[in-house]
Amino acid sequence: MRGFEVAKGYLSLDIQLPKRSTMHSAGYDISIIEDLEIEPGEIKLGVTGVKAFMQDDEVLLVYPRSSLPRRYHLTIPNNVGIIDKDYYGNIDNDGAIFISLYNFGKETVYLKKGERVAQGIFQKYLISPIEEKVENVRNGGFGSTGK
């Protein structure tokens, strides 16, 4: 099983879960749930209010929608967001997904609540059979594995 749910703290809001636009779309369109203003050269987090669940050997890859740079001069600053299986339900934010957005343009960008800014693609991945056994467990939310 894989899919999306509303994260704790957002349950009282009317949130549209990510969905594919066409039968052959690989990506699930992800929307922000609050208006957002991003100044030139600024990075801001877009709140989605959703979390993703998936199988042990899967990851959710989050990419900017193709219209984002052309229409708004925005992109995701690290080019792709990686949502690991163990991010779901973490103690810091229950696995709520935030979309990091960078304004590389010369004008302030105003995004409205409901704007589709990213697309998420579930993907299987492989691990090396010769790596040392990993026993670390996630100890928090956004960016916690580097702490």
C-alpha cells in the first residue's frame, strides 16, 4: 500500500489529497494549503498538510511542477525532495510534507492556497548488499537524519 493522508494538526482543514491529473501521469500533484509570498532570492516552505505512506523499499520523490519555473520563476532548491518511509508519523510533525520553494526571479511571487507546486512520484529503490547494517532510527522530522 502507498498513498497520502492528512497529517495531524491539519485534520480540521478541508485538504485535497494529492492526485494524478491523467490516467498515465506518474506524478501526484501536491498543493499548498496557505497563501505564500516569496521575495526574490528567498526560500520558503509551502505547507501541504499531507503525509505519505509507502512500502519498506519505496520512497516518495518530490519534484517541482514543470510550469513552476516558467510561470513563477520558482523551483525546488535541492532539485528533488526525498520523503523516506520512516518520515511518516515522526514525532516532530507526523510526517507532514513541506515543499521548499526558491524564487530565482526578480519579482515577489504570490501563490494562492490550493496552488499545485510540486508532483510526487512513488518509486522503488535498491540498497547495497555489502553495506554495514544500519540500525539508526529517525529521531524527528524535516532534516532530522543529519542532526
